[in-house]
Amino acid sequence: MEKAVRWRKRLRKIDIQHLKPGKTRVIIVLLVLLFASVCLSLSLGHVQISLSCVAEAVLAPNKASSCSVGDLVIVRSIRFPRIFVAILVGAGLSVAGAGMQGLFRNPMADPYIVGISAGAALGASIGFVFHLHIMFVSLVAFTAAMCTSLLVYSLARVGGHVPVRNLLLAGIAVGYFLSAITMLIMFLARKEVQQIVFWLMGSLSTSDWTKLQYALPVPALGGAGVYTHARELNILPLGEEQALSLGIDVEKTKRYVLIFSSLITASSVAISGVIGFIGLVTPHMVRLLVGPNHKVLIPCSALLGAVLLLWSDTIARTIIPPVEIPVGVVTALGGGPFFVYLLRRGKR
Amino acid sequence: MLGLDHKPWLLILTITLATALLGCVSQPGDPLPTQKTTKPWLTIEDDLGREIIIENPPNRIVSTAPSNTEIVFAVGAGDKLVGRTDQCDQPEEAKKVDSIGPYWGPSIETIVAKQPDVVLTTGEETTRKNLIEPLASRGITVVALSPATIDDVLRDIEMVAKIVGTTETAKRVLQQIETKRAEVRGRVSTLREEERKSVLLIWWFGNEIWTSNGVFANNIVEEAGGKNVNLGFTGYSMISKEALLKVDPDVILYPDDMLGGKSFYNLLSSDDALKHLSAVKNHTKKCPTVIPIDANLLSRPGPRVAIALEEVSRGLYPELYGKSCPVAKKIEKN
């Protein structure tokens, strides 16, 4: 009992600490960085567009301008929505990654750990095979991803408990199983195989305002949901029994964090395909900057994830014009070595 | 790994066994009964530059591409065809011939079982590896047809006719093609250089946009009076929406099966960005500038090449074919 009181005091301290001036500064720097990235990304591309034309396209829609109509269209209808989607997905995956890492108490956890990507891939493959409209492919992928997550949760359940280890193993097993079905579909439906493969590599090229409009609410809700469990996520590393004795409903926390993270991840995958490494690496980077307190970790992860995916996508669409390479390739190429670096650093 | 460290002999044994087994499966020096002294019936060079010796006039032909099947029927050797692919649906009689599997992956076993005298394949790198080499190593005569231009198609028709011994029939076929070709050329030649429209072929529009440059269909466009927009590559490639807006073609051509029969114009005009393309703005029901073309005509370098040529030309310049369409002006783009 005494122990519990001591822990509670310590926790309150962490709560107060999370708005130390140093950490506010990090948030401000990230916000400025994000704004600068957006401006630069708007002007970079296959067609070079001056920053003044970018400003005009964004701020003064009705003014007669010196910039060409084509440039204005490119900025307004192609790059701007795409950049928003990059921010949304980057932030979403990073928050989901932070949530999953906190939940699993495992640095290797990422948003896809419970087989969500495999479920979404299966859903998308089915959508492509039946030649559904891209919107419906996304919808099927989202539904399949959520179903996968719920399936894994119920498989991992033993009595009233969901041991994290079971969750992990069930996720892997279900993931492999669903991937096998996807592969079978790809093998049999050769005509659609290219679409499926490209989708699996992740791309933001179909982003437009309508898509953004439909996609925005789900990850926003999920992100808010994960954030409200920041305190519980801070306590979970102490061990489940310890957390229980501090009056935290561990099972409920697990369930909600899993559901909210899944909502974010499933909607991200549905919008942009499977983009790896952002959700894995960003929380680790942020932990190096601001420490492990989830109240700061989650918003900072969102900001840094947005910046990272925005730059990855800018590289993806500018590096070999007129082709756009899949953004998932860029994040993995950059994120892989960086993750190894983090691991090596941690060993020392 | 640990297990192997303890028992290195096991590893060695496994490797030895595996090597021995592999040796049994593929004996590269398999002698083939090719050293006959009698003079072969015909020696030709196929589109991959391979010297092909054809011993006797073939009676059993297998085609591994729809365009090849069409050629075989056109030169009057359809009755000798004993194998075709699932996609070979032209002419109607072709469907009666047994299938050897889909175009993208025909079954080698089925082909061999047909005991063909000649197999007519295409010439892509994958075909060479997966089809030509395995068949040739079994002693089957393979001729690769890989035409990239209309002239190539004519030459290939002639070559197939030579192989099956129907050069007279082929002459008539070639004559018909040349007549139609000359007619199209005659109409198009009245165009001034600045009246020629820039054309983009879009093969696929979905998560990616696929287009081509320098392939057979582009050659048809060129000869039909259009100018292929230059995107800086040859072959098939993806392009971004931005690049599409930048090149802004006068006309967009697409295979009619691309969207499962749905109108590509409707799709483009509902896209926030692509509705600003000239081809979309100038499009009218009577004089379309986003034009579907029979997918089989566009992608099959076969005897219907002249029909393809006329369809494309008619689409690009309806005014040359007696339709009253305004000679489209490019919308001012500042």
C-alpha cells in the first residue's frame, strides 16, 4: 500500500514534468520544421514552381495571376492534398507505433504488429481482383484490417486476460496466414498482380481532397484515443501487476490502445498502402529527444512522423521524373539503416 | 547453424547428394538428332536474330500469342494450328483449337505434348527465358516474332507464310494491308505540321498511370498522323499526374477494356487536377479527344494492323474522314 502511494506521487511528478520548457521548445521546433517542409514540398517536383506562385495558389485563389494555370492546378489539386495526406498518414503511423510499443513493451513493435498490414493487403487484393473503384478498395482494406485486429485480439484471449505474448504470437500467425492467401490471389490473378504489388509498396499518388475528407476523421479519432491513454502507457512498463495495484484497468487499457492504434493504422493503410518503418523508427527518435513520457512522446511522434513521411514522399515523387517511386521504398531505404544505427547505439 | 557446426560431415554429405541429384536432372550436353546430312527445307532468321533451320514444311504449329495466331490464320494455315493461348480469340475459328494455357504463362508440357513442328512465340526477355530456351533445349523448333513497327509486322507475316509455304496467300494479305495503309497516309499527308496533334497513349489508369513510348502502338499513332509526346523513355512506364499535366497532350488514346467499359473521359473530368487537361476540356461527344481504341487492335501486331491504323487516324482527325469537327485549337495556357 505504501509502495502504491509512492508510485502515485512519482507519476504526478511526471505529469507535471511533461511541459518542461525544454520539451515545449522541441514541439515548437518540430512545428516550424513541418511548416517549412510543407512550403518546400509544394514547390518541389517534376515541374519546378516558384515559392511566390505556391503562395499565390494557396492563399489567393481568385486573383488573376502571373503564374501559369497549370502550375496553380498542380499546387492546389495535386501537391497540396497529397502533402496533407502524407502528414496525416505519417503522424498517424507514428502515434500508432508509439502506442503499440508502449502496449507491447517491446521496441520492435510497430503499427502492423498484429497483422493489420496482412489483413489490409488481403482486403485490397480482393478489391483489385473484383475491379472495385479505388475508394471501395480502400474501404475493403480498412474493414479487413480492423477485422484482422479484432480476430487477433480474440485469439490471444485466455479467460479474461490477453497476455501481450499471446497477442504478439497470434498477430504473427494470423499475419502469415493472411499473407499466404494474398499470395495465392496474386498468383492466380496475374492481370491484377501489378496493382497489388504496387499497392503493397505504399504510395500517396492517388491523394486528393475527397479522399482526405473521408479519411481524416478516423485517424484523428484514433490519435486522440491513444493520447488519452498516455498515463496508462507510462505505467505499463512497470509490469501489469504493478499497474493493477496502482488502480489501472490493464485489460481495458490494452483493449482500447489496441483498438485506437488499429483504427489509425487500418485507415492509413487503406489510404496509402503499406508504408513501413515510419511507425517503427519515429517513436524511437522522439524518445531520444524528449524521453519516454507518452504525454510528450505521442504529440512529438505525430509531428516528427509527419515531417519524415512528407520528406520521404517528396523524394519519392521527385527523384526520377516522370516516374514516382513507391514511398514505402524510400522510408524503408532510409529507415532501415537508421534503425540499425539505433540498435548499435543501444548496445554500447 | 549450431547443429551443422557439430556435424560438418552431414553438411558435406548433403551438398554432395544435392550436386549429384542436380547433375541427373539437367544434362546440358544432351545430343540432339540434328546432324542430318539432307539439305533442310528452309533456313530463316527470326526476330531475335537466331538462325532457324526448318527441316520439313510444318504440319503442326503452336502459337503462344494472339497476334501470332491471327497471322497464322491470315496466311491460310489455320488448319495446321494445333495449339493457341487462352487469349487467342481472333478469328472465330481460332477458338476451336486446343489451348496451351494463358498468354502470360503457357504450359510447356502441353506444348511438348502437341508435338509441334514449329512454335511461334514472342520475343520478350521473359519469353526467351521461360519459353524459348526450355522448348529449344527439347529439340523443338521455335521462331520468335517481335515486331515493333508496322513494317516489322509485314515482314513477319511474310516470314510465317514462307515457313508454312503459303506465300501466294500472304501476298494478297499484304496487298490489302498496303492499300489501306496508303489510303490513310494519303489523307494524313494533307495535314500541315502544326495541325498534327500530340497524342498520349494511356494503358492503365488506377493507382498508377501507365503509358508507353516507342512500342508498336506508338508506331501506329505516328503513322496515323499523330505525334507521340516525348516523356524521355522508351517502352512502358508509369508517369505522375504532374507529368501528365506538363505534357498536356491534344488527344488521349486508351484501350477500350481499360476501365471495364466505363468512360475514361468521365473519370478524368471528375478529377480535380486532370480536368484541366486540354484533351479533357476540348472533349465533346461528337468530336472526342479522349478516345477508346479496340484494345486488341492496339496491342496485337498482327494482320489487322491496317484496321488499327485507320481507327486511330479516324479518331485523331475526324475532319479528314468527312465529320465536321472544328480543327481544335489549343486552349491558351498563358
